[in-house]
Amino acid sequence: MRRRWAAAAALPLLITAACTPSLGLVTPPIAESAAILSSPVFGQDDVPFGKPVVKVRQGRISDVQVVSAATGQQVGGQLTRGGRAWEPDSSQLEFGTRYHVTATAVDLRGQATTVSGKFSTFTPSKELTMWTNVNDGETYGVGMPIEVTFNEPVTNKAAVEERLLISSNAEKEIVGSWSWDSDTSVSYRPKKYWPAHTKVRLDARLKGVHAGNDVYGLEDATRKIKYGAANLMLVDASDHDMTFKRDGKLIKTMPVSTGKPGYATRSGIKVIMTKERNVVFTADVAESDPEYYKIPIDTAMRITWSGEYLHSAPWSVGDQGWRNVSHGCVNLSPSDSEWLMQNVNIGDVVEVVNSGREQDLGNGITVWNESWKDWTAGSAL
């Protein structure tokens, strides 16, 4: 190419002076590449949480400022869609509030484009709140599931479940799953018991989530849960004894008396639900019935809703270790029952075997009697 232009320069009289300009001065046209910044919410009222505030084409969002018109509080958020959208942190948004937005994006050449606008968040007609069976700062046994109960029925279960996040300080990842008991209750358990001496955190990021039927989460919530030693009790109804293991080590073996014929203790995996002192047990039959009783109990640990307990039974000490004489409870000597009261946590596991009667699901904390397949089938995800 250079040789061709050099030859032409040697014949200036053959070329018109106003001809084609030198190729060295030609610049190609610059394609339009300005960032196209827009908002799907500007000028709108009743904007639900979880929607992007701004989007961009042919560029990347570099800055977004979302400020409450009422308080001046700035709302945080995050880039999504590879930097082409920005969503506010719903936990920082308030219902029924107007927000001012200023957003900037840059195109491929670094040229900035800025837009501004306003929007207002919605006010839900029905609010979703929750409470749990576990409390911050308390220590639970490794069999205690995490149960979340709602004040309103949840029909959009998947949207709510994906906002219920479980984390822990366990060395290995805990394999677990939520399972819905009903429209107002969902529980989480690992595939096997919780690892001993583990801290678990529930982050319920429910604020603004649509639970269905115009019900929206009112606020986020957190629970910090401690799991203690792995206290596992095995009650053998045919051998009339109970072994107590802690973190895999046998600590104590105790003689017991379980349910007599017609009142057999249910075989299955149960969880200690309460620890009670100085209670009165009464049979759910007429006082004229030979099986009627009304007995004061010093120490008792409930394991079913229908009335099975581990408890002190001084009247059956002679039968403990030999025969079954109770109405379904696990009878212990006063000293063994007191020892248990001082050494177990709510949530510790009690497994009963060889009674001839199966545990009925839902009668107490019975989640460990379900297969993993059946349990995960109850998840909306």
C-alpha cells in the first residue's frame, strides 16, 4: 500500500489537487455506546420489595443512592445481573415510604450517565410474623429441630422457605432440610442429629416477602442456637433398663419400668420437651375406674404430648429392672430421675425399643422417626 501511494506522488500533474484525502487522516465513525439507564419503579406507588430500582444497557452501574424522604436514611443494596441492575436491601426498606433515587452508570468508554427519580413502597394489608421453639442464649439437645410458626397461613411456601437460612460453625457442612408441617409451621432438621457442641444461626429474611393471599413479611429475625453434648438415652422395654451416653461414651445404666400390657410405652425416637418439678399426674379416666390415679411427682421429663414422661416413681422401685407396671411412662428411682434432671437438656434424644407399640408421628417431637426421603418431600424447594 505504501508503494502504491509513493508512485502516485511521483506524478503530481496527473492527479487533481482536490482529490481523495490522505488515508492517514481518515478516522472511522464512533458507534453510539452511551449507557442507557432506566428505572422500572420511578414515579410508582405501592412498589413491592425485591424489585430492582435501576437497570442499565450498554454499560455498568457505578453508583446508586436511595434515601428515605422521611428520615434521610440511606438504603444499601447490591448489584445484580452482572452489574446491569441494582436491588435495595429489603431489610433496610420501610413500608409505605417514599424514596429518592440517584443512579449513575458508565458506558464502555467511561462516559457517565445519571438519572434520578422517586418511588414509594407498598403497605401490606396483612402482615406475616413468626416465632420459634428455640431461644437465643439457651442450650439444647442434639435432637431439637428448629420450628418456625407463622401467624398467617403461608401459601407461597417456596418464597418463604428460601428466606429461612441456616448456618453453623460446624467443621463439616450440615446436611439438613426444612419440611412443612402445615400452612403455618415449618421445621428444620439435619439428616442425622445436630453435631454436638455446635452453634447454629437462623436468619429469617422475611421482610417484604410475599407469603401469598396478600400476606407480606413484617420484619427479619435472627436466632442464635447452641447445641450441647450429644446426650442419647436408650430405653429397652424388654430388658427394663436405660443407658445414658454422652458424646458416644457410656455414662450410666439405670433400671426402669415401662408401660404394662395395654399401656405399652411407644417404641421410637423421642425428644425431651420439658423438665418439670412438683407436678401432679392424673389418669384420663373416671375416678371410679380401677386404673385411675392422682399422684404427685417430684421430677418429670415429658417425651410425648399424650403424657409419656421419664419420671421419678418411688412406688415402683421394686419393679424397676424386672417388670413393666406403668401406664406408659418410663419409671425411674428418685435418685436416677434427679440425676437425669440435672444432666439432660431440652432436646435430648430418648429412644425406646422392644415395647411392641410404635410411636405415632406428631405425638411430641417425632421428626427423627421419618425417613430422610419422607422428610425432604415436605420441603417446598
